[in-house]
Amino acid sequence: MTNKMYFIDAIEKLLKLDDRNNVDMLTYTRSEKGGFPEEAVIITYQGGHNVVINTSGNSNLANLKEIVKEISGEGAQGRLFDYTL
């Protein structure tokens, strides 16, 4: 596991302490495309709805901010609207 994976896992554990946010799971993904890393965080809400956030090049703090913006209703800046899992 990478540092970012551990960090996202820790955020998920914190979010599960408060079930009012309806977050079921956070998933960090990383792949290589064209020689550049592509990173994303997938937020899975209770009931199965997924939101994908582009986190390529983000620090752990930036990822935390994006996740909090998305689950609080403000909307993550890196949200991918036309992304199919």
C-alpha cells in the first residue's frame, strides 16, 4: 500500500464514525496512462451511488479537502461527472 492509500483508508475510518454522511467506502486508484500517473478517489455512498474525484498530483491534504467538499455538498473541484466505473 502506498502512503496515499493508507491516508485514504484512515479518512474512510474517520467518516464511518459519523453515519450521517452516508459514506460506505473510499477507494484510492492509481494507473499509468501515457507515462503519467492518473489518480482518483472513488466515494461510494450507502445505497451504491459512486462519485469519482480526479486526484492526480494531489497531496494528502488536498485529497482530504476534496473528499470533505464532496460529502458536505459543496462539490469537489476534481469531480468527474462523465466517468464510468
